[in-house]
Amino acid sequence: MTPHTPNHNGNQSQSQSQKHGHEHEHEHEHDEPAMAEMLDLAADVLASSLSEIINWVGGLAPAAPRRVVDVGAGTGTGSRALGRRFPTAEIVALDQSSFMLGRLEALARANGRTDRIRALQADLDDAWPDVREADVVWAALSMHHFADPDRVLRDIRSALNPDGLLAIVEMDAFPRFLPDDIGIGRRGLEQRCSEAAGDASWNTNLDWGPNLERSGFEIVEKRTFDMDVDPATSSLGRYAHASLRRTRSTLTGILSDDDVATLDRLLDEDSPESILRRTDLTVRGSRTAWAARSL
């Protein structure tokens, strides 16, 4: 997923979120096809991890929910998984991007789910759409993009049924794919990328607890999930390539010239050192989820 902006005080402020949310929107508009490709690859590679989180949410959600809202749905990975977990619910997929929602609808048609998933274009920085009586609101890797997350949380609270559940999911750290010694360049490339991401104010280790509490929510449970990926997954190499390509683009000027050159060798699809040719790839990382109800 997209890297995010950190708050070292464990509290996402309006000013920080506004600055980096708008930066993300600018980037998002100009790189939507590449972002959509990465989201779809992540859906395949991280499917079992996503199912684990959604099953956890399902155990805390009201029985037989009728309406589930996916905030920042992207190409619909979460929407489709939510539809499988809640087979009688209408899934409302919210996103500000018509491009992403178009891809979501095409995938829904391909999977025969057009009667279950409703795509709705909405910029939640402007206003919450006319979507009420939600039993579950799912916000995976999306809350940090909003200019005023507390206001969006209050809007979500108003849209939830009295016993409704909000689930927020964030990445804990920059995902890693490679061993420490990759045979080219200096050891520890991804560690340095992770450190550079911190220097560039990418968002890791967010704590939404204070925001939830002051927005009128009670945290029911907080849990960290390790990513569990089969190294034999056919799309793992392409997902790693897409992720490192984004890393290289974002961290140029922060990483050393030597590390950028190493990334270029890994990203060169015609090179014998291409990441697409490696057989030692894994995914190492984790996500933290908050489940909350209205007070």
C-alpha cells in the first residue's frame, strides 16, 4: 500500500494529515494506473492476511450486518473481501477517484457481485455522502490521507447504527521483501530504505486511539497482524517490483546514489539481477487494527 505520514506522538493531527493528505492526492491523480496495479497485486499476495483481519472484524461486528461501508476502497480489494465475509450485506465502496471506482466496478462485474457492491464517488474531506445506518465501517490504509481525520471520524460515528463497528487498519512499517545480503550493493538496503522513509515523514506506527476517543468512540480491541505470505505466490515478484519502484521514485534524493543504483539494478526487468528473477523473496511486515464503537 501507499506509504504514509508518521506522527511520533502517536496522535494524527489535523495539520500533519492535511499537509500529507493533499500531497497524496496530487500524487494519486498522476499515478493512478500504477497505484491500481500495485493495489491489485497486493490483493493477491496479501489475501490470507486480509482475510485474517476481516474475520477478526467479523467476530466483533453486529450479527448479520445489512450495510458495510469501505472508506477509501481503491480498486475494491477490501470491498470484495468484506462481501465474502458478510454475505447478506450491501457493500458501499467510497473513494474520491473515478478511475479506481471504475476498476472496482469492472472487477465486481467479473466476479458477479454487481448486486452486492455499490461504488460511490465521494471526497470525504468535503463531506460525508448520504450513506447512513451502517453496521460496519472499514477504513484500511485510508484514514491518514484525510485533511481533518477527527471530522471524518465524527461523520463515521453519525453514519453508524448504535451498535455499529468501525475498523481502522494501518501498516506498522515499510514492508520488506529481500534478505539483508542481496548479492549486490551494500548489505541492508531495505533497512536504509525504511530509515529514509522515516526521514521523509512516511507514516508508520500511527496510533488512532486518541483520535477515536475524542471523536466519541470507545476502542473495543486493538490487534497487530503479521503478514503471512506463501513465498511461492506467483505474483510476489511483481508486487515486490511495484513496491520497490514506488520506493525508488519517492526516496530519490534521500537515499545515497549507491542505493539508488542498486534499486535500479533490481528494477531493471532485463537484468539478471532483476527482482523479478529472484527466488528468495518474502514479505515481512505487520498491520495494526483498531475496532471501535460509539460511546
